[in-house]
Amino acid sequence: MADNLFPRNTKQNLLEAIDDTPVVLIHGSRQCGKTTLAKSVGELLGYTYITFDDENQLAAVKADPVGFVRSLPEKTILDEIQRVPELFLSLKDSVDANRIPGRFILTGSANVLLLPQLSDSLAGRMEIIHLRPLAQCEMTDRTPNFLTSLFSDNLLTGAGTSQKKNALGRSLADILVQGGYPAAVNRSSAKRRNAWYRDYIKTILQRDIKDLANIKNANVLPKLLALAASQTGRLFNSSELASPFSISRPTVREYLALLEQIFLIEELAPWHSNRLSRLIKTPKLHLSDTGLVSSLLGVNADELWKDKELLGQLLETFIYQELRKHAGWYDEDLRFYHFRNKDKVEVDIVIEKGRLKAGIEVKAAATVKQSDFKGMVKLKEACKGDFAGGVVFYDGEQVLPFGEKLYAVPISHLM
């Protein structure tokens, strides 16, 4: 299946945004489908497409950004906008002179709001959509309902949740290694997918990082990204990440910030509560995609299935990223955290919706025990009446109750 045939649930978000907002920015890691999404909407609505991956176009814009913006048609897609941050001030002036909705659709493979050259964030004029690699429900063309069921305490009776599912077993490793980048998913074999990921990593580190910053020790970046991949799903440890390199810890931290800026890694902040003491304040580290992690670590599905510790790490990152994708289509704003205290009692993911909190724990096992809810019980006590529900994902077949608002849920319900 060609990548433009995958249904992107974010398309509805984009259509709604251009209906009432002058500028819409779709940002996310390179090759996650931003251009395809923008073009699919643009072709329907008469947008002109311009890409700054064209070096001639890029040179012309840099020479005269004001004149370039003045010459643009009324509806324009500007692709890879992070390559010309000096364009934003001219875009702001153009929008202020003509504030019709849907004036510009921008795409960016870097978080342009973090660019030091950016003189104006287009605040009040721009809506931002974060596009991530394909979710499993997009690959299977199914409507996601997990978050709705979770926050309505409807997991036992919600649409599809009461149905018995098949355990994933060994196929779980295949799903994790495949990842969600459309071009990788479309490859005919694991060998060809791995070749795509290798080229992707090489290109993005050599090109996109170079566009953002002047790196003196560029050879460190591939090794640093691989080391970060080995820590996905773990507490962030800057000392451990810096120790193999003959550069300072602040420099390593700067390099990690660049990798975060191009959406390859992200930090999951710790959740805090005045009702609990002795909470760990260290963020967790997650990579953007488990296929990317597998390639960086050089593991195939067979090797991953045998290494249960690594399987657990990648599964936690997988569930986290799937939920972040689902949250992008959810009607209300959701915030993500993790919970852990100094006694190592933890909840892998905490999701906040207003005052409500829900907990997510991830297990690669086919069975669930009451002890697997230890962290969830602690979270529930801290939240009191604001606790929406707690879920332990496992590789089983049925949704099972484990106490009031506590459930074991098959991983396959996210598929």
C-alpha cells in the first residue's frame, strides 16, 4: 500500500484548523507523512505547493524573503519551513494584512518554535499539529476508542473492549521492529525495512542537524542516538549518556536537545502531587519510533523476542507513542507524565485530562497479577476522587477487572 493510501486520522484536525486559522503548522520527524497529509488536503482545496528541499527555491527565499511572501498565491503549502526561519516575520506581516483562514499550511521536520533565529512565533495566528509516524489503527483503518473508554470508565463495556482478542505472542516483536514510518512499513521485507532505517538515520543526522546547528563533533551524534535508543523507556541519565564520549556533559545535553528538536527523542516529565512525598523528579526518555530503536540497536524480531528486558523497554515506548498518537485525535487536551517514587513504585504513563488522572502500566507478559497494580493503587490514593482509571496492558485476550477502576487490557486493543 502506498503511503498516501494510509488513512491519517489527523486529516480531520487539519481540515478543522484551516477553516478558522490563518496558518497551520504540521510538524514532526522527517518521513512521518507531513507532506503527504498536506498535499492530500491541498489538492482538494486548491493550494499551491512549494518545498524548501529545493536548493534553488531555498536560495531565492533567503535572498528576498519579503518579496517571496508577497508573490505567494492566496493559499500556499510551504514544505520544510525550518530551513528558512527568517521567513516567519514576513509570513506574520502577510497574515496581519490578510487574515483569511487557511492562508498557509506549513510543514516542518524540526520544532521551529525552538529555533533561536525565530523572531516571531506567529502567536494567535498559527495552530500547530504534531504528526507522528503511523498508528496501528491507521494501518488497519480502524477507529480508536481506548482513551474515550478509559476516561468514561467504560473499559468493560465500551465499543470493542468486551470482545475477546487474540494474544499477539511472537508477532508483537514483528510489530515493534516494523515501526510506523510509512516508507518503512511499505517495504516488502524486514531486510528492506532495516536498510531504509539505516539510510534514514544517516541522512537525518548529516542533513537536518547541519541545518540547525554547527556541530564540531558530528561523529558523536550517531553513537549518542544509539545509546539513547538503548535507554528508551528508562529514567533519563545524562551521566550515563555522556560517559562514553570525550566531550562535556553540557555538550552532550546540547546534542540531545538537537535530537529532541528534530523529533527523534522526547522526555516524559515526572508527575507530581502534594499528597505524595519522596517522588522522583527525573524525566523518562522515549524515542519516536520502535522501528528506529530496533535499527539503532541492530536487533531483529527474533533477537528482540528472546531478549525480554529489551522487549519490555520497546513495548513501553510503543504503548506510549501509540497513546500520544491517539491523544492527537482526542477532543480534549491530554497531558502525559510518568510516576515513580524513591521506593521504585511506579506507573509507566500518567495521562491528565483537566483534573482527571489515568494510569497506564505496560507488561509484555501474557498474565497479570494483583501485584502489577501496586503503582496504580498508589496513584489512585494520591488522586482520590480525580482518578479516572488504571490500566495494565498485557498480551492477553480479555479485559479483566482488578478492583474499582482498575483493569487488565490486551495490548491488541490499541491495534
